[in-house]
Amino acid sequence: MGVVLETVAVSRSFGAVKAADNLSLRFAEGQVVGIVGPNGSGKTTFVNIVTGYVKPTHGRILFRDRDITRLRPREVTNLGIARSFQIPQLYTHLTVLENMLIALSVQERRHWEFWRPLRLDGRVEAALRVLDQFGFQDGADQRVSTLPEGGRKVLDVALSFALQPSVLLLDEPTSGVSVDDKFGVMDTLMRVVKESGVTAVFVEHDMDVVARYADRVLVFAEGTILADDRPEAVFANPAVRAHVLGEGV
Amino acid sequence: MKLLYGRGWLLPGRGWLLVGLFLLIAVAPFIPGWLVFLLTIAFAKGLVVLGVVLLLRGDLVSFGHGLYYAAGAYAAGLALRAGLPVRDAAVLVLLGVVVSTALAAIVGLFLARYRGIFFGMLSVAFSMILYSLLLKLYWLTGGTDGLSVRVSSIFGLQPGAEYLRLAQYYFVLALTVGAVYVAYRLTASPLGYLMRAIYDNEIRVEYMGASVRRAIYRTYLLSGALGGLGGALTAITVGHIAPDLAYWTVSGEFVFVALLGGTGSVLAPLLGSVVFEFVRNYAFKLSPYTWQLLLGSVLLVVILFAPGGLWSIFERLARREPGETAPRKERRWALSWRR
Amino acid sequence: MEQLAIVGLDGLVFASYLFLVSAGLTFIYGVMRILNVAHGSLYGLGAYLGAWLVLRLWPGGTSGQGPLNPALSYVVLLLAALLVGLTVGPFLERVFIRRVADRGEVIPLILTFALFLILDDVMKLIWGVNPLLADLPYSMLGSVSLAGVNYPRYPFLLTGVAALAGGLLWLIVNRTRFGKLVISVIADREVSSALGINVPRIYTFAFALGAVMAALGGAFIAPMISVVPGISIEVIILAFAVTTIGGLGSVGGAAIGALLVGVLRAAAVHYAPEFDLFVIYALMTLILLVKPRGLFGGVEVRRI
């Protein structure tokens, strides 16, 4: 399996805080990687850097051997790296279906059409199919602002997924979701991810979630990688347990 | 091929639409001339307001649309002055639209990068530049005296003097229907939805891979074209143009009418424009010093109590299904313009 | 040489009343983040009230005949400005503007535009549309010979008023307790509120200050012009240009902007009169394109 995404000695500071410290990571095609670490360890910064929202002070980001360090989020997305957000970024005044239709139209590069309507039957069917995959059987005509938090998070991921990316970055997909729904949400998301074979990297606080779904776990601490291994190995690591789980301190 | 899509929130029930159109066509020969004139002007200016509304739906307020209004009008006027052999309304209007679209293509390159009040300020600055040129280069533009715009035919037809007013009315009505339809197709299209998405969450649009600036630019082109169309039509209907068309108060008036009518439909600007012209006409007859007072108060009331404009009131009265009113209503109360 | 002197002087005069209006406008924006279109109306009201009072109290016109000493006409102008600024200003702010202060920047702008329309008619209803020529304060000061040209003295009074008002504003903001609260609100209104500062009261106070400045501009320009309904409309767009050039929120910027615009216009009037308006708006456009925050701007510009 080839390397689809690579960061080379990426560093970024915000004033005195080192959010990313010489990060060199490789992600293989089809991997499902979990990123854990305490608050402020640089997890979200990592996602921001990869997607072009924040520029690293040093280092490069390579996507399929192409240097994407200087690219803007829009260009990064168009190349094939999509992300979801900790606080779901949706078009709250539009319906779930409309959100998906827009995402699909952008994916098909048909978002510039100004004569043919958005809601063509064929497109609506396609949108409903994607929504169905993510569990939105009936709610397609609901306005997004009426969705519960779990639904919003899933939709956020669904929209990014609809762009058919090669790499999908999920920023805390279950944060804010009630405990009862967490696994339901992750089950849905990961099922779709595994079926499609997309490379997924998700940032999480919940260790159980990470242990269950990830092939590989990266432990962040103060901008560096504390551990990089299979979940079982990582969670058995005493340094990890001390730093992230607070045990034995 | 379907002509009308969507759930009807852009247009009222199709039946009512046809009835309304039929009325507008059939009633005209039987109403007094001044009323025909008023409606004609209201439609022409309503097109400019439609241009403003298209941008409002993307959270952009163009305080300088007088730029296109004047550009369209003066394109026609200057062409006539320069000795254009064909004094045909259709030709002049086409000229006006072409000129204003070209202008929008240039101005839009700069303007599409701005938001909020800076978008507003830059747009008014451009319009004031045109105003200052139209005003002072009197040897070219006629200065404060303005130019007369007299057409001798419409689409080649030459209505007699007594039918001129009526002929202009139908001409403007036809073009208005056409323009509104084009705007309707735009709002139902992916680009139209992209503008609404931009209004809602610009960052998400960029993260989807769509260029916000380009979406705004393309919408701005149509917006400018509509402004020029309205300007040329006004020029032809009134028969005389002056630099005032580009002054900031005229642009302000368009924004006023846009809010008065509401942004919930492509018909709302026309509704607002007709109401505006009527109120102004009557208020002026009452006293020339109170129509601004009245209209200003109406705008105050709209801003404070009915931010969705007349159209939202109209929708509520028409008692649409709650699923359809709810989105529009909530959206407008949330119309905070906050960035 | 004379030409340059005249251009400079003309520019200074133009800059003076523009500064008074623009300083108030930009100050209010800095504190409340609201561009007040009705600022032009406050200017107009100051002009109308000032002119009207002078004409009433000295019906003899420039002969100075009247119950009071003509020298008091300057005080009358000042009082007119203070009256307008301290009553109409806070009234507008508390009754109307405050209600939309939390709805971003554009809605309040449009609201103030509505107020502008209303006030324009109010002025017409009160004072009619005939011009008011209250030139007693102007003619009383006569003229002086400068650089070989006879130049009226009154415009220098106007400049003096502008400088004084600007200085006072600076003093109030930088040297009084109230001023420190204002600075705090400008920096961060939420934090200020959390610190216990009565933000609404600061708003009203700032608005009143700005309103007084505008009314001063109107009252003291009145003796130099014929006061007609159109002056409010003209001045506000010029003030927008000046504040944009100087930078929204910066009073110092308003001063520099006013000077730039004043001198530029005076130069154009003398050397290329067809472009006297054009240069102002061309400069405004240029600044917005090249340095959108203005020359001394402190406000973040939204653009991508």
C-alpha cells in the first residue's frame, strides 16, 4: 500500500507555544488512524496544517508525492483531502438534502451552473443515496438547524465524504455527542469509511472509540509524537498512560 | 423540460403567477396613463433592485448599484447623442446591458474580494466616481442638464404617439418577465445555492472546494447586468437622464426597496418597487416634504419589526405550509449581517 | 505662488468643516462599530438651527442690528451646535440605533439611512426649502491680506473651531476618566461590559460627542454658505470618503484625510475643475483597494 499523505519535519509555533514540533509522519492508503492527546497537544493544529488553514513555519506536506504546503484549503480539498470539523460547519438555513446537493455539485465541478436547477431528479437520488449510507433515511427535508448534535456531526462528515476524497480528516467526530449516541455515530461513520477504503484520520478524546476503530494510533504531546503503534501497544505503553490517561503520576 | 422548479418558495403558486401576469397584461389599456407610467417605472427600477437582492442573498449589500443604473441609461443616451442611426428601444437596451455587464466584469474583479461595509463603501465609491464624471464632463454628458433619450421604435415597430406609453409598458413588462425568469433560474441553480451557502457559512464553502470569490463575481455580473437593464429601460421610459442616477441617494433607494420588498423571492423586489413608487407618488401629492419622512418611517418599521420585508408578510398571508414558511422566516429573523 | 497659497487656504477651510463631521463619524464608528448616515442630518440641523437663530436675533443682517451684541453671534452658533448634538444625538441613539446595535454593521447603517431620510424632511418642514443666508458672523470679521490676496478672516475661525474641537476630543478621550472607559469599549466591548463598565452609557456619550462635532461643523459653516436641504446629502458622502481614507475609527486619520481631501479638491478646483469631485472619490477608491484599513486605520477589513 502506498503512502498517500506525508508530513516532513513540520513545525509550527504560536508565539511561545510549539503546536507542532518536527512532525514527520506517513499515512498509508486505506489506513484508519486515530490521533489522541491532551488538550493543546497539537491535534487540531495538525489537521489545520495538513488542510492548509495554517501554514507551518518549517517542513513540508506531501500528498501523493506532491508538495501541498503552500496551498489554500480550497485547493487542498480539490486535490483530495477533506475534513470535518469539531463544531460542525453546515449550511444551517438549508435542508439536509440541499446541503448534500451542494456538496455533490461541487464534487462534480458543476457548482458553476446557473441555468439548470440544483434539484434535478438524478442528483436528488444520488444525494439521498449518500445520505442513506450515513443513516439519514427520512430526515432529508429537515432544516439543518433542527438536527440534534449527533445528526449534525454525521452530516458534517457526510458532506466531506461526498467530495470523494482520498484522505478524510475527522476532527473530534464524537465530541458533543451524548454518550448513548457516540458509538452509534462512530459505527455509522466507520462503516462507510471502511467500505469505501478511504484513508481516515480522526482526532479523538475518547480512548474506547479509538481503541475500537483505529488500525493505528498516534499520541500527541506538546506538538510531538509520544507513540505511534497499534492501539493495544499504545495503550499498554506506560509513558502514554502517564501522559494521556494521567495514570501513575 | 420543466419551466418552473422548486417548492414554490421562490414564486407563489403557479396559478397565481399566471393570473397576476394576465392581469398586468390585460388591465393596462384601461387604466389611466399616469398609472401605466408609474408601473413601467416601477418594473424598470425593480430590476435594479433585483440585482441588489441577488447580492443580498450572499450577504453583500451593494450601496453603489447606481453605477450600473446610470451606466445602462447613459450608454443609451450617449449612443443616441453620438448619432446612433438606429433609434430603437431594443437596440438601446441591449447596448445598456452590454455596457453595464462589461463594467461589472471589471469592477467585480475588485469588489468580489470584499465583504460587509467595505464592500458597501467600495461600491459606493465606484458609483460616485461615475457620478463625478457624468456631472462635470458636461461637454460629453450634458452635465446637470442631462441628455434626452427619445426612441422612435421598439423592436422595429413604431407605435403612434398615443400608444407610446402603452407600448413602453408592454416592452418593459416583457423584459421584466424575462429578466425575473433568468434570475429565478439562477436562484434555483447550483450557483444560486452556493450564494446562499456563502451567506450561511463561507468557510465551509471554501472547505468544500468551491471558490467564494468566483461565485460572488459571477453573481455580481448578473447583478450588474440587471442594473444596466433597469437603467436603460428607465431612460427610455422617462425620456431624459441626468447624472443623479449615479448618486448615492439613488443607490440607497435601491437598497431601501430591496429591504422593503424582502429577499425571499425573485418577485419580492418588484413587489417592493411597485409599493414604493405608489407610496412615493401619493405621499408626494400630499406634500413634497413628507414622502421621505413616510418612506423613512416605513423602512424603520421594516427593519425593526419585519426584517423579511413585505414578501415575508405576503407569504404569511398566503398561508403556506409551515415547513415552507419556517425556513424563510427563521432565516430572516436571523438576518444579522454579522460577519 | 499666490495660487499655491490660495489652494492651501481653500483646502484648509474645506478640510476644517469636513474634519468636524468626519471626526464625529469615525469616532462613533470606533466606539459602536456603526456608520451613522444620519450624521449628515446632524450637520444639517446644526447649520439650520445656527443660521436660523442668527437671522432671528439679528434681523438687520450684516448691519448687525438687533437686540444683542453681534459678537454674541458666535456664541449663538456654538450653542446651536451643542443643543443639536446633545439632544438630537442621544435621542437617535437611544430610541433607534441602540435597538439594532447587535445586528452587525449593515443593518444599523440602513437604519441610520432611514433616519437620515426622515430628518431631511423634518428640516424641510421646519425651515422650508428656501436658502438661509446668515452671513453676519462671516462679514463681521472682514478680510485680511495674505500673500498678496484678500482673504476673508472667517474661514480661519472655522479652522480654529475645528482644531479646538479636535483637541478637546483628544483631551476627553485620553485625559479623562470617561475617556479611558471609551478606550476600553473601543478595544473590546464584551470585556468592558464584563468589567462592569456601563457600555450603553458610553455609547450614548460617544454618540453625543460625535453629534456635537457634526453640528459644530454645520453651525460654523452656515455663515459661509446658503443653508439649503441638500447640504446634509452632500456632506455625508464626503465624510464617508474622508473617514475611509483616514481609516475608520481613527480621529487622527480623519484629520489627515480631511486635509488630503481638502487640499486635493482645492487644487483640482484651481487646476482641473472638471475633476474636483472625481479626485476625492478616486482617492477613496484607491485607498480601499490598496490600503483598505485607511492611512491610519485600526479596523480589520473583511476580505478574502
